[in-house]
Amino acid sequence: MMEAGAGAVVSGAEGTLRHLPGGPILAAAVRSTPAHPGAGAATSAEGSSGTAGSGGTPDEHTQIESALDQQAEQNLYYLGLQARISAESRAYSAMSNVLKARHDTVKNAIGNIR
């Protein structure tokens, strides 16, 4: 009775998580977590092929892989963007320091003339 109730809760959670951003990944995480130590094979962490979850269709697996690939591409894009912004910040700081040194030199020269 307890296993059936836990299975119903896990199934409901999986269904709900599929509609959230990153839902297939979250659903896989919920699916791979056993409800209690005596849970059956339906909630095992690894199936016969060594992948997380059980009972998933090949379409679900390709969707998950597609989502992970897309996330990896976005991470690389944001790392590149961060590197470009960091380089621009360093260039701005260097230019600012040069202009400040030039200003201070001119100001001191004017002050020495008086």
C-alpha cells in the first residue's frame, strides 16, 4: 500500500516537473530517487542500460539530451561573453589610468609654472 502511494506521488511530481523550465532534468532526478529503501525497480537509479530512470521512451531521452546540449551551448556563450566583458573592462581601466596619469602630469606642470 505504501509503495503504491509513493509511486503515485512520484508520478505526479514527474508530471508536474515536465512543465517547468528544465523540467525533464528535474523529472529524471525525481524518478531516480527511491521513495524508501525497499522501493522496487521502477524507481531504481540506473536501468539495465546504465542510464538514470526507467521506462523512459527514446523520445524522452533525446529531449533530455537536447536540453542538456542546449544548456551546454548557452553556458559556453555566456563564458565567452563574460571573457569579452572582462577584456573590455581591463582595456577601459588601462585607458583610464593612462588618461589620469597624463592629466596629473599636465596639472603638476601648470602648478610648477605658477
